[in-house]
Amino acid sequence: MEILVCVKRVPDTAENEIVVNGKGTDIERGDLVYSVNEWDNYAVEEAIQIRDRVGGTVTVVTVGDGDSEEILRREMAMGADKGILLSDDAFNGSDGRGIAAILKSEIEKGKYDLILTGAQADDGAAQVGGMLAAMLDMPYASLVNKIETESGNTIKIGREIEGGNQEMSEIDLPCVLSIQTGINEPRYVGIRGIRKVASVEIPVHGAGDLGIAAGSVGAAGAKVKRVDYFIPPAGEGAEILEGSSDEIAEKLIELLKSKGGIK
Amino acid sequence: MTQPIFAYIAHKNGVADDSALELIVAAKKIDPSASVTAIVCGNGAELDSVCTAMAAVYPEVWKVSNPALAYPNAEVIRGVLVNLLPAGAVMLVPHDTFGMDLSPGLSIKLNAAFVSDVVGIEGVDGSALKAVRQEFGGQVSTHIHCDMASGVVLNIRSGAFLADDSKASGAVADKSGQAGDCKAKRRFIEVVAAEVGDVDITKSDVLVSVGRGIEEQDNIAIAQELADTIGAVVSCSRPIVDAKWLEKARQVGTSGKTVKPKVYIALGISGSFQHLGGLKGNPFIVAINKNPKAPIFQVADIGVVLDLLEFVPELTEKIKEMK
């Protein structure tokens, strides 16, 4: 099976506190640690497991600048066979539709049976997978937490729905699936694994290579624009207990007792 | 504003979802004088009872009946909506697992803009709709300007717009004839119910809940010891289940269990809306988190800004001494 996984480089929220800059035009990015979007990691792991079961290749693709190459290498160190970087100044400022359009142009240059994305990203809107599928006229499922490959042109999938229930469907190939965390346990990538793929060439495709008209993507083509970042006006919020940890513990115990929290 | 506004009504077992009452409130933020049309897709007597209920809230209800709509399949419903909606329509959809499945693709097929997980609407300026979203798990918010000249699909977060007393004596129009062939390349098989765990977190009055801040699987023992000491049960947020440190049946949130404890002690939980969506009944919330900016402190009653790995064992010891 030919599998393409769309990945994205994002600030790692487990490692960073996100702060708005002075003018509200962006978050403070200077000290941020970036990594591959958590959901995408599950998608790549799933693709590798499917390939190892039924054969084929796994290609990882991203839309980004030169810095995004490192996440492609990371996913190749996990076991993806190929990486493709889609990069062009004309792509800057794209909205979700623009990103989907860029990916679509690359996908139409190849032949893929299965296209995976992460279900969402911390700085995103959980939209690119569904948009891409609609542009390609392929069936789509979001929040996928189970994939059973069978022979033939359909696969069986589970979607995570409310209450921890799972919605099972069958879906025709080729299709686009957005992958939910928890579907598998993404393998660990060591420094040695990354060194192994350090010199593998990663092709870079720009707007010209993909036949994308200037103005159809990027800021000019965006219907949806982020105007600013802000910290929402705080509500009353919690009463923060002050003092030494000893004093805080005593106050907290009194409060818990009064609310029936200690039996 | 002259663009017509529509609301997609989610329903189950013949009863409309709470979001049905919230979407009309969101619609009025776009256009206070809008006549909002509810679209209800389904089949049989259940569909009729939802339509009747919605006609008491919305001035117009479009009913779409088809055996293929007995279970909401986003691909089928996308086709129905593409057939029914006029050019330039504003389509409001609940931001739930169905809306996430439906709306991005729907916006492409309608050539409309799409804004996901909307938490605020600040009106319309020319053809620009001004909306508010959150990013990074609610740590920051953003103002979004969206060009709605050729229509827009908006996914509305549950609970972001409080239901008002909207009343109407609306007419139900049967649009089933325009639904199209209702065929899909994705076919629903069944819903598999969530696993039942060895502990039922929904039955406990006091929950000690652990999140990513617990850092390591071995540290869950710290939470378990506190829980044992105060007679509570250990629950958790999603990352703990994804890491397979606790079973799915212990997860609080929209994709886990809905709980109504009296006291909720959140250890190292940031407080995403998906997590808080599973916490009902206005419990007394204690948040212990070393990040003072964690969104959980906005909803907690009491906050402790300390490293839980040091503070919680100390707290547990103190409670044991008192007993």
C-alpha cells in the first residue's frame, strides 16, 4: 500500500509556556521548542505498521520552511521511507484551505492508496484532512482510532466519538483519514536513528513545481485570517493559596474537609 | 446582512442535542434580526419528534427524511447539505465529533470559508465575519476575520453560547425530495460501546484526577495514595490514557466519561475544554499545577501553584497524621 502522511512542525506545548508578544501580533517564538505535531506522530506510526503488515511505502510530506526538514527526518528515522518538503514564499500565510490545496497538488503527482493526517494540531483547527479529502473527491473519516486492513479496496476503521464509544465503518480506498492520539504507541526515535537519515536527500517542491497559481494560496488566497493573539480577560478564577507548602497544605485540608473531600 | 443562516441539528433517540438551543444564539450574534432555519436529517418517528421540538425554537425547520440518514454519516449529510443550501449560506454546526467529520469538507464543496471551534462571534464588518477561537489548549485566544462573501461554515463550541429562551412557532418544510441519492464511499457498521473498567469513576463523590503534569507512570502512585487516604477514586485526562498509564474507563472528558463529583482534585491537568466538558454538576475544584497560567485555574475554586510531585506527598502525609 502506498501511504502518504501529512505532518506539521509546531511549538511543543508540553515543553513551552505560550505567551503573546507585546503587540499581540504573534506568540513569543524566540525560545520555543518545536517538534512534530503529536497527532502526526501517531499517524506516521500507524502508516509504518500498515506498511510492515501489507507492504508498500510510507512517504511523509509537510508544508513549511527549511526548518521543517528536521521533522521529516525525525519521521524517516521512525521508519518512513521518503520525505517531501513543500516550500515556497508564496505559501506563507496560507489558511487551512490553502494548505490543503498545496498538499492536493503534490498528491496528484503521485498515486497513493491511503493518506493520513493528524486529527488536529495545538495551533490548528482540525480541518486540513477533511478539506483535502473533499478536494480530491476521496472519502474521509476524522478522529480515527482503529484501522483494519483487509484485502481488496476497502478497509475497516473506527472513529472515536463522544463518551469513549467507537464508531466502526468500512471505507473505500483511496481515502483520507485523520488519526486520533492513542491509536498506537509511537516508537521512540534515538539520536542514532536520526543520524542514519541525516544525509538522505529530501526533495523540495515549490509553487512552480506543483503548478500552483500565485495568489491562489498564501495570504492572498486566504479566506480566513488570524488578526491577533490575546489573553482572554480572566474571569474570577481560582483563589490561589499562598504561604509555605506546609501552610498551603493545612489550608487545603480545612477546605477539603468543609466540602466533603476527606472521608 | 442578507445571507441566510442555517443550523444543523444534532439529535439522538428522538431528542435534539443541547447544541440546538446554542446555535440559534450564535446565529443572532451574526445577525440579530436573522430568521434562522434549522436543518434536521434523520428517519422515521424520531425525526418527526425532533422537527416538532425544533419548530418551537426556530422560525423554519427543514426536515430531510431518508433511511440512509438513520445514523448520521458525515459524507451522506454533506451531500444533502450541498444539495439544499442556497449560495452564500451561513451554516452553523456543533463542534463535536460529527461536526469535525462534516464541516471542513462541506466548506470545500460549498466553496465557503470555514472556521472551526468558534467560541465567540463579534459581528460582521462588510463581508468579514469577526470570530474568536482559542489555540494551544486554551492558553491563548485569537480574533479571526473570515471572508464570508461566498458563504461560511462555522463549527460552534458546545457551551460557548448560552441557550436563551428563543421561541417560535415555526413551520416544518419537508425537503426530503431534494436530498439526492444519499450514497457514500464510507458505510457505517456499528457503534462499539466504551469498555467498562474495574472502577466506575462516575460513582465517586471525590475524584483525584491526574494529567500530563504527573510526568511519569510511576508517579501515579502519588495520586493513588492521596485518593486512598481521603476515600477518593483516581481519574485522569486524555494524555494519561494515550500513554496507556491508566485505562480508558478512568478518563474524564468529552471523549471519556462525564462525571458529577462533589470534589474534583486536578493534579497537573492543564484544563482543556475537552477535559472540562466531562466535568458537570459544578463540583468544588482544587487545581494543583506548577504552571500559574494553566487554564484550569480559570475554572478552579482553589489553586495551588506548586510542583505536585513534591506537594502532594506532603499533603497526603499531613492528612494521615491528622487521622
